[in-house]
Amino acid sequence: RPPPKVIWFHGNRVLDQELETSYGDETRNRLYLKVVSRALLHDTLRCEATSSELIDPVSRNVSIELYLKPRTVDITTTPGPLSAGKTHQLQCVTSGSVPPARITWLLEGESLRDAVTSTAETSNTTTSVLSFRPRSANNGEMLTCRAENKRFLGGLLEDRRRLNVT
């Protein structure tokens, strides 16, 4: 006694101080965030309860973890003609996905299942290099690099390139 005040903070800014419920010796204040932006990734929110100026407040920190869709995807290899029967290295880079995006390559909308690829990830970027040996029949076909975050519904982006095979 008296019943505590329960306040949510982001840094020193008060987010919510409205008591939701109070049952006997239990007091609740649930925080609902209407808008969650990328800026909150790995931020900390603090819930603080105080009932008297005679004792220090009790607080708990909550770390924010978000699933984010990719922001960009680009086939970064310089466009130009590819020689039929010769192996070419094609690179695709995606950024902004949390967790890191999975990159898949498609030719005419079909996954290149047996393709040789190498992938490198950092906290914010995924790079995939496709070793591709085109045939003359691939001339004019569409090559697609798809970056996808399976944990984010609708979290995929694509970049496409029409092949010029000589």
C-alpha cells in the first residue's frame, strides 16, 4: 500500500502510464505499440513500478526483437552478354532483412535447384554468387534473384535480368 504506479519507458520517454487492471495485490499495465519501426530493433523498453518515494522503483527491461523483410535486392553483376557453354559468376546482394534473407535463383520462374551457389551473411546483408553456365536456348530468358524472410509474411523481394546469351 498504496497501489503501485506502473510505467513503461523507452529511454527516458514515458510510453504508457495508464493502469490496466488492479486485483488485490496485483497491478498491470500492458503496453501496446501501434506502430513498430525498424528503429526499435534491439532497443530496450523499461517497465517501472513504484509505490512510495521511500523505496527505489522496481524495474525490468524488455529487449525488442523484430522480424523485418528485405529492403533491397540487386543483381550486382554488370549487365552484358554471356557466352553459351561458359561458366559465369552472377552476384546478388540483399539488405535489411532480420533474420538474414534466404536468396534463391530462378530461371523463367523455376528454381535453379542444381545450381552451384555460395552465400555470405552479415547482420544486415546477404550475398549470393551463382555459378551459371547458360545454353544458347537461355537467350532472352528471365533470371531472377529472390530474397525472402520466411518469418515475415510477404517478406520477399526480387530483382530480374533478361539474359543475353551469345
